[in-house]
Amino acid sequence: MEKKDNIPLWVFLAFSSIGTRKGALILIWACAVFTVLCIPVSWYPWIEWIDWSWTGMMFAVTLWYWLALRWTDKHSAWE
């Protein structure tokens, strides 16, 4: 995505290296799947470095990407 004057910084940072809507949807779905997978993995003691903070962080990132996609679709910013 190219930076235009009407694109906010938070939307540009979300999709700066993604050029298509399909790529953005793949990114959002991958983040959503990883968010869901973090919930049961955080209960297992053999993976100590993944805890509930990963689930919260991934939820926030997925929400950010989804809101950026909504803004981009609403303002026809895709090439």
C-alpha cells in the first residue's frame, strides 16, 4: 500500500508491506487463528514463554488489523 495524504498513519502501518485486500485478509485470519491457539497453549506448563499476555496482545493486533481493513474498504484506499 502506498502512503497517500488521506490515509491515517495507523492504517498505513498496519498494511505498509501488503499490497492487496486478499493479503490483508490472509494476515487477519492468521492472526485470529494464532490468537485462538494461544488460549489452550498458555495452559500447558511445557511452553513457559507463551502465557495469557500473548493471547491479549494477539487479540489487540487482530482488532487493529480488522479496523484498518474496515477503514481501507470504506475509503477505497486499495489500488
